[in-house]
Amino acid sequence: MPGGGFVRLPGGSVVVALTLPRPAGEVGNVRVLVHAANRARALTRLRNLGMRAVYLRGNAQPPTPDEVTAVLHHPDGLLWRGAPDRAQELWHPIRALLGT
């Protein structure tokens, strides 16, 4: 079951982290990070990219401080990497996952 969570930042924005199956039927999961004004907008950003069945239920796997730092320093505010975490794998822009 995909998991996820969120963290509200002092400025009022949120960072949402979701563990989702890889698109296009590939094996494995990915951890996706989204920075947005609120949770609804974060999920809308993913849905607009073609990830239609994305929902956030609960806060079981909130983003770690390292994940928050990574997404805040990326100009798009959308990152991913393979899950479970592999220390040697770097964060990738979302377009690398979707092939756009």
C-alpha cells in the first residue's frame, strides 16, 4: 500500500512525500516529494502530470528533514528517487520519471 505524509513549514507551505508504484508498470516503488502552498495543491500538481490516482491518507510516512531540504532547494519543487531509500541514489527531477 502506498504511504505518505506531509510537513507544514513555518511559512505556511507544505512538503508532501508519497511512496508510489513506478509508472508504466515497472517493478518497484518511488518516493515522490512535492512542495506546494497546501496539501491539495501538492496532489493537484501530481495529478496534472498524469498521476491520476494519487491520494494522501494520513501522515504515516512524513518527509524527513533531508527530504524537505532537497525539495526546497530544487527549482521545480518536485523530486523522486527509488524506494526504499538507497543512500547512493540522488534525487531526480520529476520529468526523468515521467519521460517528458
